[in-house]
Amino acid sequence: MKFALLCAASAALALAQHAQAIREGRQLFVKNCSACHGDTAKGGRGTDLTTGEWKHGGSVDDLVKNIVKGIPGTQMPPIPMPDSEAHSIVAFLQSLSAKPEERPTGDEAKGRALFYGAANCAVCHMFAGRGSIFGPDLTNVRARSKPSALIARMAEPIHSVEIRPGLQGVVKGEDTFTMQIMDATQKWHMINKRTLPKPLAKKETPHPNLPATDRNDLAAFLLKAPPVYDETADWRPAADFNVTFNRLLNAAAEPQNWLTYWGDFRGTHYSGLKQITPVNAPNLKSKWTYQLGGNTVETTPLVVDGIMFVTGPLNDATALDARTGRQLWHYTRRLPKVASHCTVMTNRGFAVLGDRLYMATLDTRLVALDAKSGNVIWDIEVDDYKKGLSITHAPLAIDGKIIVGVTAGECALTGWVDAYDAKTGKRLWRTHATPQPGDPNRKTWTPETSADFGGAPTWTTGTYDADTDTVFWATGNPGPDYDGSVRAGDNLYSCSVLALDSKTGKMKWWFQFTPHDVHDWDANETPMLIDGVVKGQKRKLLVTAQRNGFYYVLDRNTGEFLAGREFAKQTWSSGLDDKGRAIILPNTTPTPQGNYVCPDAAGSANWGAPSYDPATGFFLVSVREACAIYTSVTKSPVPGEGFTGGGVEVDPKVGEPGSVRALEATTGIRKWDFPLHIGSSATGVLASAGNVVFASSNDGNLIALDSKTGKYLWHYYTGAKIITSPISYAVDGKQYVAIASQSAIFVFGLP
């Protein structure tokens, strides 16, 4: 009896609390939401919120996020309020649509068989990565539809338009001047509406006339089945969109496209297009601009056969018509609360293979998207983001594999490089960037346990040598950044480049640029692969300009140091010995009182792309020449919490000057220099076959220079900071140059 009374009292209390939440939610709604949605929530400038149908997710968590964070790409702004208040608003909204809960009454297994079989639903629709992209993706229809509404839509006709006799399709997007249409073969058509016949012929095609029991079974499958991605499903890339491994290997043969993050597997960031020359470059004009949103856009676009693919800073993504900038599709990812103090809140781009795009995310997942629709094919966990891990770089796609690293530098975590099966998302191997127990190089950490929180993050896209099937991946600084007293030794494999067997992940060789780094000089710079003559001998080379102020030339087959020299102002070393190891000067290690050293922690170069010009043999790089006082603090590591072990104060008298600098690629000897008012190691350079170099500056300028001399040709002020690298592509025989600036993509071409 006592137990029954307690249960009754508990239930009564819960009901009272719920009623109180509804009352508070009503007041909060009127205060914060009624201007758009009306006092009754039936709509006004905003949508009707009383129907119980939610376009952007109907779970309590989804609705709370939509209130507090806003809905990107819509007029719904973020409303700053505690989650508890948002929960009260959700309780109020749910009370408005409170009806007997609908539950699917059909048979889920029969519905699955119908969807992929006799009902032919998969001929038009996709579910959990299987099916077609002609109709809407139904993977998450369970979050936005009720059974009755879904069943009713199964009886509605399919609306399409006839562009011209024999060409019919569904409208996927439209504005005042343009219509985006997909035909029955799933081919995109970008139509100038002024060329269409008036009135436009509209067609209605009935859905299959299914009995009520079949529709109920289909609803049960779509609304009850969790979207499990099927590893056994066939993958047949689209006939009109298939970026094969062979195409990636021979990217230079397709200068009209930009198929990888670096432009090619070798990381040369070079365009073979030559329509833009030193003579006509001053005539470049803005062609189109696309707003991505956010304020840390660092993406480098991919361009495939006239379609541009870009990622946004919060892991959203967009496909654009590369001629006009018109949107074809948009993918939005709802992020959990990632550990932003352990990462930068951005995303630097895609990899493409077959007809799939691959994006790594801030919540440490790897996502495969259908390139023609943006539909999710699979979405797998790389690691637990709650640890403080994230991924910001573009993956590397090679033969059947997707390679990713991790951002894990400043929070007592360690890095690694992973390979995943491109078809299924199954992990194939993992190589750790700090020595694990049993590795003899673990002795380069004293005590050896310091390797377990030792950093060495792997946050920049690697390069690939197909001849030796080797992936080259760079690693970041050891942790803590500035206090080396808790991690004596060289601290392998931090601040290094790793040569990895692509089949197994086994380390073939490594080269460490900054042993026992105490200045945050990550080696996460491009490991560029070129061929050249060093000391009279033809060699397969890996060349890189490092954050520590030195330029290195290595044999990429063996890791042997061949040449190197200072390429920017530095005061910590008297030079490199014959093995490429820096000769460290006294009084350059951080102390509690501080020591003055050049360069500062952002480095002389960083992740902004350098470029190699084969016509001149120049390695072109954006250089920054700041100095700083480095201080150290000793503290205990707590994984997931900040662990820098000190700090950096940039010298305001020196400032942050910079330049675009041309170096002889096989020696590092300086050839020319173009000064920049503000230097940035995050801005990139692009050489082209037209003898024009495009450079980006931290103060917001896209700049064109003569590649032979560095002579100024042209610039365009974007109005915002640039923290990424330009690319070039061509459509219909016209060359374009594209760059991201703060929150937008800018595209330029000749008149």
C-alpha cells in the first residue's frame, strides 16, 4: 500500500511539474517567439507550430537545439536562453498538438521488403544510404512526419516539369532567374528561366497504387526502423559522376577540375590552366559570391565537372553550380556540444571518390555523402568526441581508402592516423603518432608515460606517392606545448612527417623537424612531393617549409635529409647539421620568466598551402615573421582540459609582417619576395601554367603576381580576413579562381 501511495504521489508531482513547465513555456513563448509565430503559435511571419510536424527534427533535443542555436539557412535565429527554459517552450508547443499518439500499425519487415522490392520506392527514394536520389531522402522522415501524413503522401502524385520535348524532371531548386532540375537519369540541369516556354508544361505522375496494408507496412518501416547503414549494399557510382582512383592519380590531366584538397596527391597545389596570364590578369573581375555563414570559413573547394563542393565551419556542406554559384543541395549537420577549447571550430574541406564525398567532423565522425544529392550514405564514429577530440581537415581519398587524422593537441590527448574502407566506413588500421608500449622509441619520452598525453596531433591532410603506395602524414607539437620539463627527450613522433604503408599503416620511416619542441611549432605543414636534382643526382623528394623557420629537402623513399636552410627570420638555432637536426642556441627555451624567440608560436609557415611551379622550379609559400616571449608553467595533465604549459606574448614592436616568398625548391634559396602588410601562415598560394601566382593575405586580399619575378599584377579586397588557399578551375573553357574569405566563397574570371 505504501509503495502504491508513493507511486501515486510521484506521478501527481510529475504531472504538476509538467503543467508548471507548460505555463512557464507559454509565457516564454509569448516573450521570445510570438513576434514571428503569433501568440497562439499558429504562425505569422514564421510557420505554424501547432501541427506536430517538424521539418527540422521533432525530438525534444532537436527542438531545444532549434530554439537555442537557431536553424541555419532559415530565418530562425538563435534565442539566447538556458536549455531549461527552451525545454519549457517545447513542453508548451507539444501541449498545443497533443493528440492521441500515432503509432505505425503495419509490419516493419514487410515494409522493408516492399521499399526495396515490389513497391519500387527505392527507384526514387533513398533510405540509410540505399536507393535513388531522384526523390526526397527518407532516412530521417521519422523525425518529422506522423504515420497518417506519410501514408497520405504516398497517394499524392509526383510533380515534374517538361523543359522541352523529351526532357522532363523534378524541380530541386529555383530562384527568380534559375531553375535547378534533375531528370529521371539523375542528371542535373541548370536552366535559365527566361529561355523556358511559358507556360511551363507541368506533369503529374501517380505513385504506385498500393493497397492500404502495403502503405501501412511501408510507414512502419520508415517510421520505426532506425537508419542502419548496410555494409553489404552494392556501390555503383553514377554513370555521369565517377571520380575514380585513376582520375585522382592523374589529376594533372584534368586542370579544369580540382579533385583533391591539395589539387593532386603530391600536394603541389598547382593549376595547369593557362588562360589567365600576366598580360590579362589585371582584367580579372568578380563573377559570383556565395555566402556560407559563420566567421571561420577555411574550406578549400573541390570542383568536379562543373560542380563545386564546399564545407562550412560547423560541418554543413553545399554543392554549387561552378558557373554561377547557384546552390544544388545543402547538407546540415546538427553538432553536439564539442570541446571547442580543444580545437578550432571549422572544417577545411572534402575528399571525393567515386560518386561520394567524404567529410570528417568536429564531433569526430566520418561521413560519406552522395555527391549528386547530399544524401548521407553512411556516418561512422572515428572516436569519442567527448574526450575533447575533433577533426577539422579534409580527408585523403586513395584506392578504396579514406585517410584521416585528428585534432588533439592542446588537451592532454594524442594523435593518430586512421584508414577506413571507402565503401562501408569500416576502420582498416590506426597508426599512433606517439610511441605505444613496446615501441623502442617510447624511450624518447621521459617518463615514458608522458607519451600517453603527449599531443602529436595529425590535423592536416596528407599526401600520397602511388609508386611506393606510401601515405605521408605530418604530426603536431608534443604536449604540453611550452613546458618540456615533464617530457624530457626528443618526443617522437611529434613535429615529424610519417611515411606510412597505405595497406597496413606500418611506419616505413619518419623524420622529426623539431625534436623536443617547446614552442608549439607543429609540423602540420604540407609534405609536398616533387622530383628534382640535388647535388647532381636525380631524386624523389619531399619538400616542406616548416613552422620553425627552416626549409627541408628529404628523400621521400628513405627519409634521408638532403638539404635545408633558414627561409624566414628565426633566432632559436644556428642552423641544421648534416642530419637535418637543428643546432639549438642557448636561452631559447621557455621559462617562468620568459625567453624571447623568433618565430612566434603561429610559426613562419603553417597549414596554408604552398605551391610548386614546375616551369620555374620555385616553391612558393606565404611567410609570417613575428617574434614572441615564451613562458612556461608546470601543471598536471587532465585529458580533455587545456594543457599548454605556458603561453606566448607576440612582440608588438616587430608586429606580424609577412610576404609571399619564392624559394628554389631543391635548395630553399630565396628567389623573390612580395611583402604583405600582415603576414599569415594560414593563407595559401597557387601557381598556374599561365605564369601567374595567386596568393591570399590575412588582411582580406586575393593577389595575382608574376610567377617568375613576383611582380604585382592585380588584387581584389574581399572585405574580410582570408585564412585559406585559392584554387583554379574551368567550366565551358573559361578559367576561374576561387577563394574563401571569412564567411563566403568568391569566384573571379576574365571579362
